[in-house]
Amino acid sequence: MKNRFILGMAVAALALTACDDEKKDNGSISFENDIKAAVEQYVPNVIYTTYNDLAQESEQLYELLAEAAEKGVNAITQDEIDAICAKFLQARQSWEESEAFLFGAATDFGIDPHIDTWPLDVEALATALSNAEQVAALEGEDGIGYASAKLGAELLGFHGIEFILFRDGQNRTVQALQSNEDHEAFSGKTVTGAQELIYATAVAGDLRDNCYRLSVSWNPDAPESYQERCEELEVAVNMTGSEKTYGENMLGAAQLGSTYATWQETAASILVAGCSGICNEVANVKMGNAHSGEDENYIESPYSKKSFQDFIDNILSIQYSLYGKAGAKTPESKSLINVLKSYNYDGADVLQAKLNASVSALKACQQKGAFVDIYRDSSVQDAMDVINELDEELNKAAQWIVKQ
């Protein structure tokens, strides 16, 4: 089960350090306006965009799997399986690129652990899929609700689907799916590829529904089809006790009814609750648990062998948050990193350098092999160290912002 770091108290403590008198002078008013502009750039162009992409890609993944399950393992081609695998990896990338803003709906509604818990409980999956009645319950559109309610986080989300689609870093072959499952956890049980596709389809439908919910919970103008599905499922999408989406709440900072008292506090939350939180998790949990020997089975994406890519995408989610646009390679004019630089924050260049170094260190690890194979390598410790240094710089920047 993933550990998440609750950092709201830290953000609140930072906000308390801000000096009211300083905010009254013209320089502070200008600074606040520029922070406001950066947040207004960030919310739609990072959060809305990423969650919309994720919702679209998870929808397409479900549709491809549903078509394959209906067609049957004896009729599908390797090209079709490869297309499903590619779509999975595309959706997976969008999810990992969203992890610098897990605060809000992803955490409040328990969506993060619901769709991204690891390690997969393969023994429990073997038991579930060898039960003919349970497989029958997973079949068809009704199977989505059954999966969501009955399977549990250790069998849901990305990693359950990953197990069906990938092995040893490679796409599953049609031949493998046309035979019985041969993973050691399935010893003594008979599970067919057809049953595996039924399971993967139901789980992908639940994944899609949760990604719709993320989009709707943030963006008041999310596609109508997403909103209708959330209404059909009768799930909460607005903030507790409010009619506002999470995006409206953030964009309404410093106004009555918003949980963000100032724009400086909003920016600090992005940097600490969001960016710092995923730094901490990547370095000390995702990588640290296995590398330290605390839990050598705690390895994300072991079947596709994409762990390092997951970690890179997590750090890129920080980059996009700082730069003000999903996929950005250079900062937008109205971005948090440009505010830091334009107001002569003396740690801005160090922050940028640590961000670049973190990505480079993870790519160096990736060149050596898959995380599941080299998690004790010294290069992993090197990457953990620099990511922790990035974490420190993010917190320093947040502290500086709330003092302006």
C-alpha cells in the first residue's frame, strides 16, 4: 500500500510566517499579483489538461480491452495486444505526471490508493480468477461495479492491468494469452487468457471511472460525458461541504469561501503539499523501501519494468507545475519558477539545477537496467540523494514565497 504524506499542516505553518505589514507595500502587491497569475496559469494548463488526458486515455484503454475480451483470445492479433499495451503506457504516463498534485480529489476521495496500490496481490488474484462465479461477475459492463466494490485496492488499478498485459518488461504475446496462466502464484489453478482479459477489462472500466472523477472534481467544465458518468455512479465530486470543484477553490484563493487564505499560501501548497510530497515519496518510499532492504517487494511497475520511467514522470510533474504547463520543457511567462527568478530569489537557480539533476540521475539509473533488477545499485542511492536535495529546495522556495 502506498504511503502518502499529509503536508497541509506544513503549508499552514509556512503561511503563518508571512508578515502582514510587508504585504501592504506596493512591491508585495505586485508580487501577489504575479503569484496569482502563475496559479491561474497552472490550474487549467497543468491540472485540468493532465486529468483530461488521463481520462481520455483510460477511456480508450477500457474500450480496447473490452473489444479484445468480446472478440476472444483466439481471434485477437499481436498488433491488437501491442496497441492495448501502448495505450496502457500512455495512460500510465499521464497518471504519473499528475502526482505532483495529489492533494485534493485524488487524496480526499481515496482515488490514489484505489487505482495505484502496489505490490499487486498475485496470490489473491490467482484465487479470484480461478473462481468461475467471480469471473462471471466481472464480465460485461456490470463487471465494472463488481470490480470496484469487491476486489480491493491490491487487485485494482494500473498494476492489476499491468500484470495481464506485460511480463518481464515485454508485452504479453497472443500465444501466452491463448494458453493457461503459468505464473508461479497460479500453480495448481487453471486460469485462461480469456478470464484474464475479462478481469483486465472490468478493472480498466473502474480505472476510467476514477479518472473521469478526477477531471470532474477539478474542472467545472469537464466533458459532459464524464460528469454524467459520475452522476450515474452517485460519487461526490465537489469539495466536502461545498458546491465548488477543487479548481474553483484554488482559483478563488484569497476570497471568502476558499480554503486558501492568500495567493502566497496557494503557491506554497503547490510546492509543499504537491511537489515536495512526490519528491519525498519517490526518493524515500518508491525507491527507498526496496533499496534500503526495508521491503524488497515494494517495487512499482515490476511486470512492465517501467519503474524508472514512473519516477522520471513524477519528477516531470514537478517541472510542469513549476513551468506552468503540462509537457513544458521551458517555463511559461506566467509560472512559479519565473516569479522566483524575476523577484531575485537567490535559490531559484539551485532549484532549477536540482530539478534537472534529478531527471538526469533517474535516466542514468534507467540506462543500467530496470529498477526491479538493480534496486540495490549505488546509482539508485545517487538518485535518491539528489531528489531529496530537490525536495529541500522546494521547501525553501515555499518558505521564501510566504514571507514576501
